[in-house]
Amino acid sequence: MIRRILGVLTAAVLAVALAPTVAHAAPNQYSPTTLCGAGYTVKRQAKVADAVVYQLVSGRWQCVVTIKTAKVGKASYVGAGLLVRGGRGWALDDGTYRYYAGPVKQKGACASVRGLSGTSAVSFSC
């Protein structure tokens, strides 16, 4: 009887010890302030599929980054765009990236911002 109990306990301990562990995705190590640089502060942010789009300001400079919240470390489509009033057109960084798109910077007081992730997009302005 004792052998039987010890056999069952041993089997249970081995089953737990050898069970596959669930791998959790590591959080994205990048932040909007480290990507845009010293002196920039977050003005606003918006969620887009699998990412967050951040608009930051430093004086009259604008900065936009799109930081992935899912599929971190795996290549997938993301983009960050910025258009300042009176500027020369859209500044855009988009492509297949592992962690983020951007930073995109332009000088100007008012900006239109666009963030992209997969087939989803978000836009906001002044």
C-alpha cells in the first residue's frame, strides 16, 4: 500500500515538474520618451490594433512613435506619421518592424498625427 501511494505521488510530482511552461510575451522595452529624446513629453496617445501611437512635444518640436503592444519582437507592419501646419508634407516611417515605428520629428506648433498597425489606423490633429 505504501509503495502504491509513493508511486502515485512520484508520478504526480514528475507530471508537474515536466509539464510545459507557458511562454509569456515580454513587454516592449521601448518608451516614447526614450525614443523621441530628452525634453520631450507625451501630449496625447491613442490605441491602435497591437500598438499605441504617441505624440510628444518639446518646445515647438513634435515627435510621433508607434510602439507595439502585441507581437513584440516579431516583424509586423507598423507606422508613424506627422504633418505640421506650414510644413513640407507628411513625414512617415512605416514598415515591418519588431518593436516600434518612428520616431518622426518635425518643427511646428500644430500637427496632424497618424499611427498604423496591421490594417488598423488612427489619426488626430491639433
